[in-house]
Amino acid sequence: MISIKINLYCVLLLVALMGAPALGTTMQISWTGVVKAGFSTTFTCSSSCFPKCIYSWSFRGRTVNGSSLTWTPDGLDDTVTLQCIVFSPDTETSTSTTTIIQIRNPMSVRNNPPETLPSLNQSFNLLCYDAVSGDPQGPARLVWYKDGKKMTLGENVHLLQNNLTLRFDSLKLSDAGFYQCGSDLPTLQTNVFSSVYQLSFDPWNVSVSGPDVVFEGRPSEFTCLTSCTLNVDCAVRWTFRGGFPVGTYFSVHSNKLKWTPSIPGTFQNFTCVAENVAAGRSAEATKMTEVKGIPLSGSQPVQLNGLLELLLFMGIWSVLYL
């Protein structure tokens, strides 16, 4: 009787393990190091599914079979959603797991020298910075793009240093736009593109809106207003020259700053900096606000004045009766 129970237990255990996908398969996507544009990364999908399970990958509208995926990012995406699917022919069930891959792009376009800014009718250089890759043969046939299209060079525009430098003899209004450099990776059979550089002649306008006077213990809000498009043309950061804001509450979210001051009789400076590090552009604005104590309510001065008048009146009558 004991032998029958043990055999039955073993059969049930084997069936349960073979049917694992139906009961919930554990899955994991793993890789090593930082995922970089122009460099190959191998992703591995592992799971508790067995035996003879079929693996596939889904990303960027593509499907690739196998439990391992070797992929070279092209630099056009900051993040990519990577999905692994495992299918069990025995149970005809499938399970998937998804992860979001952060991609670092070392390749960028920068003004050269860094301290120069684009000015009309002046010469200007753009440099394809860090145009290296994980290809054993190195990058080949570097190409420049403007507004997403391959550039056509003219009398005013030249390529220098093996195409690494894009040279403008004299900038024109028509030269404004979004620039990228891209290179072909022969061994990896892919192209890699730099991050986007915006060439613009318009100065950025920055201002800080908010109250000139704030009160102790009362919430206040300040906003950084910019003519550049946040998180596209520029990013915003706050600095506090003269001291960090002291209070019972303080928070910063992008171009919004919230503060509840706690020390009356002081002044606070809020400086908003809008910048594009890759383009070497920045602009800033500063607002100074005064912190005052909590004011008396409108009825309190009236009540105090009325009380003084009553005391004065009673004093006068007491003198008269004496």
C-alpha cells in the first residue's frame, strides 16, 4: 500500500513539473554591462519551463527566435522594450516577461571649440564626438544628416578630419536645424547614429514667475518659464546663490518649485538655468523674494482700535466723575 502511494506521488509530481508553464513559469532576462549604441550586447532569457521549450524575442517590431539575443543598438532610441516569450509544445501554453532597456549613446554632435556659439555670417564647426564602436573594423563611411535627411554639401559647407568635422564658412539662417552624424559598422552589419544637435540662432528667454513677498508657514510656488521646449531643446535646473531655501517644505519637479518658508525677515534668491549641454547653450534668470512674518487678520487691527477708543472713553468719564 505504501509503495503504491509513493509511485502515485511520483507520477503526480512529474505531471506537475511537465505542466509547469500552465501553473506559472518563472522567467528572467539577463545581460552584462551597460547597453551602448554601436556596441553588441547579448541578452539571455531563462525560465523554469522544460523540456524542449521554444524561446523567442520581440522588440522594435521584430521577432527573433532562440533563448539568446545579440543586438547592437543604433542610437535612435533612449529606451527599448524587450520581451521574451517561452512556449511549451507539451502543454501548448506560452509565458512572457518584459524589461525596459536603457541605452547610452556615447556618440554625439558638439560645437567645436566648445565655447563657440552659432552666429550669423560667422564660421562654425560641428564635431562628431566619440565616433567609436564595438566593431573590430571600426566605424566606416561617416555621414552627416540634417533634419533626418542626408546632407548635401555646398560651397559654404565642408567636411574635415575624415568627415568628423562639419565646417560652415559663414552661417546662414537656412543652416538652422537638427544635425546628426552616423556611421556604418561593417562587421556588425548595422548603422549607428549620434544624438541630435539643434543649431539655432534665437537666444533663449528665461524668467521666474512667483510672488515677490512670501509669508512664514505659508506655501508658495515658483515657475521657470522658457522659450525653449523643455526636455527637447533644453533642460531646467535650479540653483540657490546666497543659500539654500530654509523652510518646513521644499520640492522641485522640472520647472516647478514649491516652498514653505520658516524664517521671517530674510530674502531668498531663486535662479533657473535652462541649458543644452550638447549644444553648449544656456540662459538663466533670477528672482528674489522677501520672507515676512504672518500678518494680522483684517479684523484684528479694527478690534484693537475699537478697544483703545473704548478704554480712552472710559478713562475720560472716570476723570470727569472724580
